[in-house]
Amino acid sequence: MRTGPGGAQRVFDHGRHPGNADSDASAETGLRRAHLVEATAPGTLENAVQIRPWHADVLRLGGPNIHLARHNFVLPLVCRLVHPGSGSSDVGQGGTSRAESEAESRRLVDRFGRIPW
């Protein structure tokens, strides 16, 4: 459980996409949310579209309260890998995991009109 605005308790169901719970909370409450990027990353949507499509998606789909915040390192803080035991790999293989992921994505779009990154 996390404490929301005004001390309200919130329970997050992380489902297949762990980051969505915080994104949902940001979309519901209007709190500003920062996505950390390395010092050399593009800082605008126009530049991100050209070389960092994932960052462009964050800016496009994150709603009005998302922004990129640079840290001082030249390399990303996280290097995402898809390995045979990862959730991304599991979803990519199809079956139940893919169906659950697609259902969760539909619920988010129905609720927010987009997937709140």
C-alpha cells in the first residue's frame, strides 16, 4: 500500500506491467512524473522521435504531467534485457501471458484513453 495525496491509502495491482501502477496514480491524481534519462539523451519530443522512439512514446502517451529529467551520467541507469525467464519474453511467446498483457492494456485504454506511461 502507498499513501496518495491527502494521506489516502492506495493499493496497486502491478499485473504484467509493474510500472503501470505508478503511471495510473499519476494519471488519476495529476501529479507530475519524471522519466529519468541520461545526460546525452534527447530532451524534446521532436528529437526523441528520431533516435529514441521509446522516449517519444513516454512523452506522447504520458499525458500532460510527464517530463524527461536528465541525470549526470552519460549511460542510462537501467539497461533493459529480454531473457528467457523475463516477463517480456513470456508475453512475447504468446499464450496466457500475452492474453493477460493485452487485456491489461485494453483496461488502461478504456480507463484513461491511452496507456499512461
